[in-house]
Amino acid sequence: MTLMSDSKPSDSKPESTPDKEVASTGSARSVLVTVLGELVEPYGQPVRTAALLYVLKGLGYGEHAARQAIARTGSAGLIAADRNGRETQWTLTDKAHRLFTEGELRVFSTDVDTTQWDGRWLVVNVPIPESHRSTRKKLYAALRWAGFGNPTPGVWVTPHVDRAAEAERTIESLGLTANTVSFVGTLAVPGIPENELVRRSWDLEAAEKEYDELLDRFDARTFEPGDELLFAHLQLADALRRMPYMDPRLPEVLLPDWRGLKAARRLRDLRAEWTPTAHAHWRRIAGLD
């Protein structure tokens, strides 16, 4: 897909992003998905190519990489193009709406109750031959996103037993149902205790370190309204959208003295605090006011 040159949202160029780490930690396409979820999904209106380019360039991506990301996101079925004179406008598809609804609930929702848990685990045993690397990679990513940990080869566990249907869809789509065994229950003897199961299943030390680095990066300074705050808001949101792969939001009873709980709450609150000002600036860029 070739994108024609669009006029800029304004005569100004985006200010320098507060730091360039987003360009190095995420591809332009993955960051674009965050931009669409944070800034386009809430308004239900088409967005100009020029507005998306403005933001992606402000986050440190070159124009070629940014245009390529937009085209590939369109090819993936998340956005649909429409010509309006010399401009190209993009509308979110139903597929994108479903993706962002699930992501919002998984990453930012305060409805994930980590204070109550009935002690049950969902356990899935799904062996994959070493030769099926592509299938294994897809399975691992999907189950990690769903909050599963991998304490031993082929075995996946989560205290979020309500996600059985999500695991079923993934396993069925990969053609692995015939070799899969799953059940729900509590831990029993003989076997390792719950604290050891958690330790083997998730690297919570790495997640805690990541949260600490995000606090140092975003909570230890003040960002000026305008481009600086908008780009910081997007960088923070993008980082948090990747955290479910590391932090499954386990019940608090399984996480005594884990500092990641408090850090994660602070970062989600920070994103919420910045949203009104960041969105006000985005509306000016995108011509939504």
C-alpha cells in the first residue's frame, strides 16, 4: 500500500520526545497499536495519516518507518483507509475494537480483583514437539498474555480460572487440542507449595525491576503540557501494555511483600492522571476540537 503525502496537522513540528527509549524498545507498528488504542479508539472518528505521522515521528521514528507501520497495520486488518481529497483517513475496524476492549480490561482495569481468590488453579498440559517452533512461540505468547505461567516444560498454570475459554481458543486455533489435558483444582501433597509454584512460573523479580525503572522514568519528573506530556503518556501506556507478559496480576495472597503491586498501581494511576491533558493536545493535533 502506498500512502500519498498528507498535509501536516499544523505548521509546527513535533517537539523532541522526552527520551527515545520507545523507538528502541518497540517497533513502530507495535507503538502505533498503542497510539490507536490510547488516542483513536476513545473518539470513534477517522484519523488522518498526518496526525499519526506527527505522533510517531515525535516518538522517535523516521517517516519511512512510520508510514510502513501504518500500511502494515492496515494490512493486518486493524485500520481501514479512506481517501478524502488528497488526504488519507484511517478508521478502526471491528477487529481493532475487540483488541482494544480486551487490552483495556487486561492492562488497566481496576475490576481485576487481586484481593479475593478461592485457591483454585487452572492447569493446562500442552506438549509441543521441539520441531514446531512457530507453534510453540505463538502458544507461549498467547498464554503469557492470558496470565499463565510455565513452571515446568509443557505445563501452564494460572489462578485466573475464568480464562479457560481464552486458553481453549488459542489451543484449538493451533491444532493442539488432541494432546492437551486441563483441569481446575487446588494444590495437593505431594508437590511443591504455592510460593514455589509462583517462583517457578513467573519471573516477578524482573517485573518488579521493570516497574521500578518505569517509576524512575515517569514518576520522578514533571512533563510540560503539549507534545512532551503527550509523548510521555504514550510511552508509559506502551510500556504498561507489555507488562501482562511479565506480571499476570496474581492474587495478593500469593505476593507477600512484592513491591510490584504498589508500583503497578501508581503507574496506572499516573497514566489516568495524564489522560485529560494528553488527550486535549491530541484533539488539537488531529483536528477533533
